Amino acid sequence: MDRQENTDVLVVGGGTAGFGAAVAAGRLGLDVILLEATGKVGGVMAFCPGMPWGAAYPAGRIIGGLMEELICRLEAMDPPAAEKRPCTLENFGPEIVYDHDIATLTMLAMLQEAGVQVRLNTSAFAPELDHTGISQVACFDRSGPFKIKPGIVIDCSGDGDISARAGVPFTLGDGDGNMMGVTISFHMVGVDWARAFAEPDPYFTKYAEKGITEGRLNPDLAKLYLMKGFNKGTVFCNSVHVRGVDGTDPAAVGQATQEGRRRCQQLAQFLRTDVPGFANAHMSLLSPIAGVRETRKFEALYRVTGEDLARGTRFADGIVCCDNPVDDVMRADAGMTHDAIVGKGSYYTIPFRCLVPQDMPNLMFAGRLVSADPVAFASVRGMPQCVAMGQATGTAAALVLRHGGTVQGLDPELLVGELARQGVNGLGNAGPT
């Protein structure tokens, strides 16, 4: 007989969105189980160690909430484990670089402090439905199958398998099946920063052109995304993207991971021989698996659009503010964009309705499952916004369970007011503070 467990809130996926959802719900007194299929919380922070937190400072001010608390905890350590720096790439605002191991440990500590039951190496694979919505979720770990009976399910899994199997309609990628390229990152350790970053071109384009022309680099490496890492002498290499990968197909992701690692090795060798400052450096922290940016887009009560963002729309049910550029990565071709979506000093908000399916009464989703058109998605997908989206759904779960009703019927004014009380900034018509 399958093991049976009950919980107020089941959070599926322990990335940045799942972290926000679980901590928020736990702090509001709910019983919370967080399932993470891998052995580490953090999501992209584990898949691409050292990926900076961009978009935490729309219009130059912090978004607040759990993201601000996490940053402050890291900055207050001795020595500090995080630091705010200007981004060298075009149209990006300030970003946070950090020690990714200490960051994920701190996230785990915050989850434990909130009373969340964190289950690593545990997967949710099949929802069971009744008139209440999702009545049970079939799961498994090394001990075998078991079932969880939740009050509310928050899908933060990135690919949205549970939401899809529950029957929530979706499209893949841009609607035509084109998804952003997956990324395999690595660090170079022992770099002479002064020499490596002496030239003004942040994309190292003349070196990339040389490597491609000589057949030593893949043609998709026309721009090299090389950024100073958190620790002196380290460089975060976010350059290797593999396009045309269906992120919902585990075999395709596995193949892309191996191909990406081969390209990473080529790039590391090229950096050592051809780019100033890298001669004595070595490769480290190669991604354990390809980082997937985009897969399913679910139908929700509202689908945020590029036009909404360009107008700087601040929705009445906005739950986080953002001014990130349209950071599109190789959807249908080798194109890359960092185009500004709002004017300098402006920002938009992401509405809560984009996290709520039209019909399932006890299901929400957060993170890169947000309902957005291709242009909007390329801007809203930053990790700080994912934390905040998770915080909003975890808070919404508490309000629904406290007051009754469905997630679709939750009063947005009640939710926004509670998030403001939790220190989330830039909601309503007020600017970030």
C-alpha cells in the first residue's frame, strides 16, 4: 500500500520560485512540503552555479520581500557572501553576484526556519482530480511510491508537468514550439582580471570572431558572455547555448548537456590560448546539466504581453516590479537580444492573475511557468522575480485556506496588501522604495 501524507500546501520544485512559495506559506503557519527532484535547492543556481541575480533593482531600488532578505543575509556575513555590482552588459541594471554554495545553504536554512518539510531527490509525477481540483499527487523517492493529499498545489517545477497532467492548457515556447536555447556554464579560475577586462567590449566579439573563423569555436558563440565572478580571479562563462532543444524531453536535454560540455571545453582552451589574462586559468564548476530557460506556457486568468510591459503597466494585482530588458536567447535561430522594454527609471509589474489557471480551484504556478507572451516572458523570467512570484503564491495559499474559496476567487487587494506588509516594494501605484 502506498504511503499517504497530508499537507496544507504542496510545492513542486525547489528552485527560486519554489523557495519563495514554500517560505512564504510556512511563515504564515501552514504545513508545507517542498519536493525537489535533484539533491539541491536553488534551481538554476545549482544547474549554472554563479549565475548572477539580475533585475533585483528595478528603477535602481530593491524589490524587497524574501529576495531582499536573502541578499541582506548574505551581505551581512563575515566575509560577505554577496555583493551588488553594475552589470557590464547593455540594458541590464545592477546585479547581485554571490557565493552560490553559501546562497543555497542559506535558502535551505530559511526553508527550515519556516518549518517547511524539504524532500530532496523526490519527484511528483501524477495528480489525481476530483470536484475540489487536485485531490492527491502521486510521488516517489528511493523508498518507493507515496501520495500526498494537499490543500493547495503550487507548481514551481519549471516544466509544469503536474499542471499539464492536471489538464491545464498550454503552449510550448513561443507558441510555434521554439524554445530559448539551453545553457551550460562554467567558471575560469585564476584569471588576471585587469588584463582580461582591459578592453571596452563586454562581449569579446573580436576574439569570438577569430575562434569561429578558425573553426575552434561553435558558430553560435559570436558573443562571449564573460563576467567577473564573486571571488577574485574567477570569471563566470555564460556563453555556451545549445538551441533547438525541447526542454520537456529528458533525452534531448541530456544530449544537449553533453554537446554543451564539449563546447565549454573548446571555449576554455580557446580562452587560455587566445584571450589576454586567461593563460594560467583553468575550468571549474561545469554545469551538471543544461539549464533550461523555457518550456510550457500555461493558460491563466491573464496573459501578460510585451505591450503591457512597454507601457510600464502597473497592474492592480501586480505582485512584483521589474525593468529587465527583453533577454531572448536563441529561440528559432542564433539571435540574442537585450532590448530595453521600458524607459530608464520606469518599471512594470507582473499580475498575480498570470499565476492562476482558469479552472483548477486549488492550483497555482510560479517562476518560468508564468503566463506570458514570448516578448514578455523574455523579460519577466529573472530569478528575483521568480522568488517574488513564489512568495505571492505561497501567501495567496494562506489567504485562500484562511478565508475559504478558490485561488481564482481570491481578492487581489487582500493579497497585495499582505505582500506589502511582508516588505515587497513597488506594488500598486507606488514606486520601489
